[in-house]
Amino acid sequence: MRLALWTTSGTDYAVSMRILVGVGGFLWFCMAACVGDDPVGSVPAGSSSGGPDSGLGGSSGAGPNDPDASQPDGAVDPQLLRAVSVSAGASHTCAVLEGGGVACWGSNANGELGSPATSLGASSVPVRVSLSARATQVTAGDRFTCAVLESGKVDCWGNNEFGQLGRVPLGPAGGVGEVVEPPADTRGPWKTPIVLSAGSSHVCATVPGAYAIPIGAVVNYGWCWGKNSARQLLRDTNFALSAEPLLAALDGTEAPVYADTVVSGADFSCAKAHLPFPSGAVARGIQCWGANGKHQLGKALDAPNTFLGQPARSGDPYLPNPTLLTAGAVHACAVADAVGGGTALYCWGDGSNGAIGTVTSTDASGAPHEVTGVEAAAITHLAAGGNDTCIVAAGIVRCMGAGQSGQLGDGTLDANPHPTWSTVDVPPTVSSLSVGGEHVCAVFGGAARQPGDVRCWGANRAGQLGDGLDLNAGYADSPEQKFIRATPVSVRAARP
């Protein structure tokens, strides 16, 4: 996969699954003898499923929305994966398991599953990532992955052509290793990230902050690393990349972004930010920086300092008091104060696929579009990726945008834009939601950080849906849609 973030190529991954035996239940981290590409649920013959940290569910068999309980290779009634959170990348997916372990599935062309690409080209069942400590979160980007560990470190693996693994040497593939801790910056501390967000070839971390005099309160800070060709690191374009985290501050000389949360799009970044004004007033709004070819910064294309934007409602200087924020490939969305009171869902950027609730990009000013058809106050999860946006509102999963690979989750499969909401037939217990290149995954646990079953839908050419598909065969019952599932399927922990 060599295209931009959140796209998949037409290459068929012809990789047969390897069934390993004699491997114990999945621990919260791998000891020296662990193999990075062991299937998560492999257990010795005649034994029970793994222990409390195995990531295996207590039930097995097909979920209620699986199109076919049997697998093309004859696997019968495999265990379901149990996870506490999930992150969908361009063409792979990763999850944090109950015991703090990390498992990934899908494309491994650059080692994004944590195993050498020479030994594993792709996997349609989760494989374990060997980490030095328990993980608290994971984020999957375009051919690379990063995780925050309980030890306070950040580990990354996969493609490192632009320093997105946070270390050198640069190259198309890198094993699991630590992000280089940056030099101290007196304007904002580097600490263990509380939010990690991967874009196409860069990562932004939200770290706990300190008391900021201009704001008059304790704030968080953003640190970003990786590719900087569009100033997505908020640095001068002379810096094409950085293999160590940089404080998100204009050209590295001015005040940093005072953030609640920083998220990464393909080649841009946005933050729920505290915005100080020359008058001394402070407001909570959104600050974006990086590429703006499709208004993804929420401003006009020909405006000065195009790399820096501040999405604003029509007639207002900013989008006030955002509570949720997400970024896709070339669009972004937020829940914020509505005109006249209450809250509303606003999206801006590329609308050609309907991902912002309209089939056109935002107007010439770049102002956000107010999305209708859902009660914004009922939205508990908001996720964007590729050319799609998904939400959970009142327990119901809904998606809008492109549907050519079934990523709307309601059976839709066509090349038309879909600016109105789909309804995905899944339980009303979503605890984690993530949109990838052309697929979507969710954890159904009912409460944050509680383990639940994982289900995915959309493109599956590299096994990124994790359903145990034989990658040589595709879906035998649907040759015209060989690597697509337009309704959710359950992620399998292993194939017996």
C-alpha cells in the first residue's frame, strides 16, 4: 500500500495464514521467547482459552451480524477477540487488550503489525506485538503504529521514511522501539502522552501541561513528529521532517498551542485549544495547521498563512467550546456550541464524498458546515478517517461519506457520495470507535476501558477486518465483493 493516508491499493495480498500450536495464552507483554506474529488466541491442543490477560472472550462463534459463521478454510467456531480500545489505520487495525497487550491485524507491508514484513506480509487474525510494558493506548496510521506504555514511554513500529516512529535511522520499515525523548522546552513540558493520534506520516501527542500565564489555568500541550512537508508539525517548511517530538508552536519561536486535545489528519493537525486574544480575553475554540488544499484547516485557500487556521462559524471568530474533535484524511469534525444555544456537529474540509454532511467542500471562506440529522448532544463518540465520518449517538452507530467499500456499515456498496447518516446494526454498547482508510472498527464493551467484542466493516483486502479470512481465497460466497464486508463482522482471536 503506497497511496496517501486512508486509501488502499488494488494489490491482492496472497498470504496464507500460519497456524501456530503450542503457544500459551496471551500475556500482558511478551517475554523474550515470545514470537511477534503469534496469533493472539493460539492455545495448546486440548487446553482452554487463554487466561485473564489473553484477550479472548468467554463466548465463541459467529456474532449475530456475521454474514457467514464458517470460514473459507474450514475453521469452525473460533474465539472472538476481546479488547478495551481499537484503532483503524490505512489498511491495518490494532487494539489494546484487557491486560495491556497490543494485537494488530491487516497489512504488514512495512512491519505495522509489529512483525518483520519478510516473515508476515498480512494477517486476517490478530497477532501479538512484543512490547516492554503494558500499553494504555494505541494509534494506527498509514503503514505504522504507535502505543503509549504504562512505563511512560511511547513505542512505534512500521514505516519510518519520515521519522514518524520518532527515531532514526529513517527507512521503510522499523521494528518496535521507543520514541526519542525530546530536549526540554521551557514553554511546555514533555510527559507521558494522554492522547496519541497518528496521521499519514506524522504523529501528535497530547501531554499533560502546566499553568500557562496567558490562559490563567493549567493546559495541555501538543508535541508532534514525523513528516512536515505541509507544516503539519507547526514548523517552518524548511523542516521537511523531525524524528524527535517537537512542541507544537509556530515556527518553534512563539507561544505553544494551549490544548485540551490534539488530533492528526492526513497532512494536518487540529487541537481543541485555548485561544488568547490581544485584548487579554481567552476563548476555547479549534486551532488547525498543515495542508489546506480542501479547506481542512477551516479557512480560505488563498488566505495568508494558509498553513494555520481557526475554524469559525459564519460571522463568529471561532468555533466555540468544542467537546469532541476528530480528523480524517482531508476533513475534520467537532461538536461545539450551536448558534442560538445548545450544541451542534460541525464538519469542514473535503465534502466530495459526503463526509462533512454535504457533497461539496465548505464554502470559499472554509467555514464549517453544520451537520443535521442527528442530535449533537446525544453524540458520545466521533471518529473520522479516509473519506468517512462515524458517530455513536444515543447508542446507535451512524456513518456518512464514501461507501464504495462498505464502510457505511448498512449494506450500502456503491461509488456515490453519502452525505446523510447510515444506521449500523450493532449493539448499543460502543466503548471505542475508529475509522480507517476504508474500514471502521468498534469495541462493544459498554464502558470505557472495559473489555468487549470487536467488530469491523468495510474493505478487507489485507485482512484489516480481522475475521480470519483466507487471504488467498477471499469470501467464497461473494466473488464480486471478494474483499469487502458492507455489514459488521466479528474479529476472531484465532483460527483453531
